Amino acid sequence: MSRYSRHIVLSEIGQVGQNKLAKAKVLVVGAGGLGCPVLQYLAAAGVGTIGIIDFDTVDISNLQRQVLYGTTSLGVNKAMAAKQRLQDLNDEITINAYPQKLTYKNALNLFSTYDIIIDGTDNFETRYLVNDACVILNKPLVFGGIYKFEGQVSVFNYKNGPSYRCLFPKAPKKGAYPNCSEIGVLGVLPGIIGSIQANEVLKIILNIGNVLSGILLCYNALTSKTVTLKINRNEANIESVLNNVADFENESSKSNFGVEPVEISIKDLIDDENIQYIDVRELNEKPRVKRLEVTNIPLSDIKNNLDKIEDSKIKALFCQSGIRSKIAFKLLLDYNITNCFSITEGAVEINNYIQKTSLNER
């Protein structure tokens, strides 16, 4: 009574509503930027059983926004670290940690024992996997997405409402859009979006308020403005998932996410005038590569800089660590720009190499 007194005094919740929360079972896919606030508020609210699935470990770069963790969590699996923290927050609930990768083979089994699924992932491949499993099992899916300063929230598969595929019917090519590790994100944004996701979960469990089913809520942290877009249920898209239930567990063997980028080491590049070196980092990132003629085209603005790319030359793309250059490779393919390579080394290694070789004597 004391722990949940602020809930119980609300006429819309009361003891009956708090009992509903205690009986609810919620699975959170991804214990990262979005998963952290979702988990904290659901645990504090007294959701009786919470599942956490995440195969990743806590890295120091996570601490800028994943406030569930601290320096003592570094190197620890996120699902296990989250469970430990949440048990301290509320020792009256059950917390199940699944320190494994979500796959087509284990999704249906994991999802089947939970009432509501929450998507806190950061890549399209997993989002479609989560959505399709929810459609097959008829589970409500609370979706959240973040990008730099903007976030989105919606509820899918709720009371015959639309699914994620009704909004985005087909998955983009793998790597076509960067995640927050590659493009960046304002630290407080996942806290805001994750809190809205947690709010939707509580509304579903308590059967109060207006659930964001058939509505995509878009939030801009720079302007503090929200926009809502209507989503219509597309029967054909949902039927396409239901018609492939028998093949669902084999879905991972199908290639629906495009070709892999062609990578090359700076050491193997031909030293001639036919190479265009393209730096896809943001303009303010350092160190800059010296002693090479470099074209600067930020990954975030490739579309508006296609005129800088020389068709007749081999395009050698690089960034800080070799991640964004692979994404740029795939984006250029979408614009029918070929003869590209992603340099495996980052800017620092490239600088070091050209200082020791004749590559800079062009």
C-alpha cells in the first residue's frame, strides 16, 4: 500500500488497477537508450513480471543516455545489469533476464509468455522481426524510435489496429540508415521517448486513456513540438506475415537487407589519380586527413552532395572507425553510384599510414 499509494489514490487506478499491474507480464526487447527508462518506470509502477532481452554489454559510450547503468556495470551484459539494478528498485516483482540475441528461432517462444512487447531496438532488421512475431502471436507492440533530436512512439497490433508493416511495409537495405552510435543522439531524448512508451504500456494494462494505436507520435527535442500522424491498418501487409508463419523460424536465412559493402584496406589502394577519397564524417570531426586530396561529404547530407562525386573515379570512402563508410557505400548504391569501396581503417590510421608511405606523393 505504501509503495504504490500515489497510484492507489488515483480514482482511475485504485487497488483494482494496481492489482492489474501486478498481474501483467511485459517483455522489453533491448535494454539500451529506450529500454532503460521503460524498465525503470515499469518496475517502479509495480508491473509484476518484466522480461529483458539483450545480448550486448555495457560500454562507457552508453552512459551518456542509458542511465540505468553506472561505471560498475561496464563490460556486464545489459540484461543482467538491468535486472540487478531493477531488483534494487523494486524487490516485489519478478524480473527475467535473457542475455541472448533475439532471433527468428527464439522470438515466438520468448514472446508467448508475455502480455505486451516493447520494442527498444535500434535497427530495422530486429524491428521487423519483433513486429512479425507480435502479429503472429497477436501481442500488442509498443514501439519507440529515436534519431538525433527526434523520436517516435506508436502502439501496434492493439485491438485489431495497424502493425509496424502498415506504416513501413518493406525493410530498407541493411545499413541504409545509421543508428545512434553512428549518427549521434541527444542524451535526454531516449529518456523522453522511453517514458512515453512506458506510459502507453500502463494505459494498456489499466485500460485507461487513449492508446496510441493507429497514431504515430513524433517529438522534436529542439522545438519541443509534437506531431501526430494517422496510421491505417493494411490487411494485405498483415496477411503476408500470417501466411508465412510456417517459414517464420527460417526467415533469418533469407536475404532481404541488401548487399554487403566492399571493404578495402588503405594499404591496398592503388596510388594514382583515379581515386577519389571521400570523408563521410561531419565537417567538425578531427583529425582531418592530411596530404591527400579529400572530398568532404557528411553521411548525414549525402543526398545533397551527390554532385561532388566523380563518376569516372574509384570512390574510396572513410570515416572515424570504418562504420559510417560502410553505410555510405550502401546509400550510394541506392543512388546508382558504383565503383565504391569502404576503407577499413579510420582517419587516424589513414593519417599514420600516408605519413610512412609514398601514398601522399601524388
